[in-house]
Amino acid sequence: MTISKDVYYVSGSTAILAEDMGKALLAQFQNIRFREEKIPFIQSPDDARKALDYILKQSGGDKPLVFCTIMNQETRDVFNHPEVQFFDIFLNTLELLEQALDIKALREPGYSRHFTITKMDKRVEAIHFSLDHDDGTRTNEYDEADIILVGVSRSGKTPVSVYLATHMELKSANFPLTSDHLEEPELPKDIVRNRKRVVGLTSSPIYLHNIREKRYAGSTYASLANCTRELQQARNLFLRHNIKTLNVEGRSIEEIAVQAIQAIGLTRRKRSRIRDIAGHGS
């Protein structure tokens, strides 16, 4: 029998952080069905009381879970109510950090979501680049890319590329390996020239077959034999050009994105550039 539980993410800002952290914790409890809702922009004790009344009414005395990232103590304390299971995500950790660093935290709601104009411009630029270089377009501009994803059809290139742009501000391009490239076998010179920034996405044949079957059931394109052949041809290309590979099977978009930048040492190179800049400025 599946257990159900109401969950609320409350915040003085967007509630994105409360939701992200709450979901990460709740993912450890696979046998429970969670009914989740965000309640953002709780700016005052009065807002909090209205939100609490709504929560108690919706949950019908079933002691819902409330994950909170509200900084103002008076507002936050409204949710520390006997009829809810209250989880203050920030408080204990923030107080420990204040002690460790011997300095008071800002305690400003939503501060982690603030962007400088420069940071926002960088993100917008990365998103435009990703969209302009989706599915093998404008390969002559691959020298500008931070990372290039290559793989057969339905290997997850586009969603991962968009995630890299929107969440990591990276200029990400992606290139599909069609029969023209798999049969030769050869890659465009724009990819070969930038192969140190290329990640080849792969999986098992049955995994790819199942994904393709959902949209093209019974087709030659989705057949296990064709998937097996395409994946092997792609691996041969990756091996020939010494391209790092990443198995996407069973991984989320977030996991694939992080492992892709690790595969080409992108995070290490960024840290090196920061150290170089800091050294020149000292």
C-alpha cells in the first residue's frame, strides 16, 4: 500500500531553494507518494498565518511536511506549529556557519537567487548559443563553444545542452550522428578540431531501443538491431578521435550535465583561469 503525504515549500522569496533541498531529501523515500506545493513570497507574519491556514485546511489534520527557508524569525516561527512537521532548512546550518566564521550572515531572503547584470547577460548569451547550435547547426562556430555533445539520435543531447546553458551558463552545442557520419566513419573537421571539448553520449542498445520505441514503435529506426549498430559505430568514432564518452543510461539530465563537464575537465580549467587572474591582480 502506497503512503501519501502533503508537502509544502514556503519561502520569503521564490521557494526554489526550499523545493530543491526538500525534493533532494524526499527522494530517499521511494515508497511514499508526496503531494507537493510551493508557497513563495511569504514576507510578513500575516502572510505566514494566511499560508498556514491554507496548509492546515488543505491537509485536513494529516500533519503535512513544511520545508522553510524564511529568514525573518517572527515570520518563520508561525510555521513551527504542532499540526505540521516543520523543517527549517537554513537555521541550524546558518548558525553553525556564523560560529565557524565568526561573522553574522546577511539573512537576506532570496539572496542566492540574485543576479548581477553581467551574470544574467552571460546566461542569456549561453542560452542563445545553445539554441543557435542545436542539432548540428553552425558547426563553423564550434570554436566558441565551452562544450560540445555528440551522439546518435535520442541520446539526450538537446535537453542536456539546454540545461548546461540555463543552469551553468555554458555555451553548449550538440551534434547528431546520422548515417552519413556513422557509415563513413568520420566526423566534421569542426568537431575533430575541438575534440578536447567534445563529450560522446552513449548507452546500451536496449535502453536506446526503448526510448525510440515510445515514439516510433515497430520502425527500423527503433529496432534493437539498428540501435546496436549505431551505438557501436558511434563508439568506434569516439575511440578513433580520442573523444571522452559518457553513458547516459539511468541518469538524470542534471547528472549527465555535471558528469559531462567533469569528463572534459571544464571545472578544473575554469578554476585555473580564476587562479591565473587572481595571481596577476595581486
